[in-house]
Amino acid sequence: MEAIIYTTNTGSAEQYAKMLAEKTGLSVFSMEEAKSKVEEGSEIIYLGWIMAAQVKGYKTAAKKYKIRAVCAVGMERTGTRTEEIREKTCVPAEIPLFTLQGNFNVKKLHGFYRLMMNMMVKMVTKQLEAKTDRTQRESEMLEIMLHGGERVREENLNEILEWLKSETVAQIQEN
């Protein structure tokens, strides 16, 4: 593994990428920085933000680098919606995909994404507020949409860190 590369919109993917770099000793670069600093074909871990169940920037990164794992950062709980995101983003089954809950603050979104999310938040909060039998997941989503939230947590990286540990052990055993 040679680097961690990320694409972010509000900063959550960047926060996770830097935490992961600190834990692993790997270099970390934004997609823009990586263009001039990471050789084409290098093995990387890619982190991107989720929009409409797709990991932004994944396809661009996959054309240039050998992606060994993907971390998708979104509003929902860590470890959820993995198969839907894998399918919509076209991440091959052999590449591990981890979902991480990020922060939510509509004001940090840019341009079109901010406008679109404002409309979605209004629509979804109206539906969820009217619902009398909300699930815990729905209540959490309503809370995040109404009040925002800081959800980036170091412990959310546990699954990818375990995967990395097992990869390291496997490489040592091969040699």
C-alpha cells in the first residue's frame, strides 16, 4: 500500500483519511494533490463522500490507481448500506468497501449539492416528523438533518484497520 487518497465535500472524508494515515503511517493526499505526487498504478486506499449511494471520485481514482480498499463517507451509521453503495458505485466484489458515518452540515456543502440537499432535508424531515412509529435509524436521521452533527469518530475506522492488519499478516506469510 502506497498512499491514502481522498475526495471530500464538507471535510469528513479528509478527516478520516488523515486519521487513517496517522494510524498506518501511509501518506495522505487529496485527489488533486495525488495527481502530481502519487504514481499512476500505485496501490491505494480511496476515501470519498457518498451522494445518491455513489462514492464520488471513485471512478476517476480507479482509472489511475490500483485501489485496494474503498471507504465511503456519508450520513448514515458506519457499516450500513455497503452492498447498495458497492452496486451503484461499481466497486468490484474483491475490493473491500467500508462505510463511515461523517459529519453533516448543509452550510458546508457547495453550489448545486447544497441546493439539492436543502430540498432533500426539507422533504425528508417533513415526512419523518409526521411519522409516529419512527425506527431508531429514522430518529437518528431526523436528528442529524434538523441539527447537523459531528459524527467522525476514530473508532469508526476499526473495521478497515483490522482489514489492514490481516493484509499485512498475509503479505508477511507470502514472503
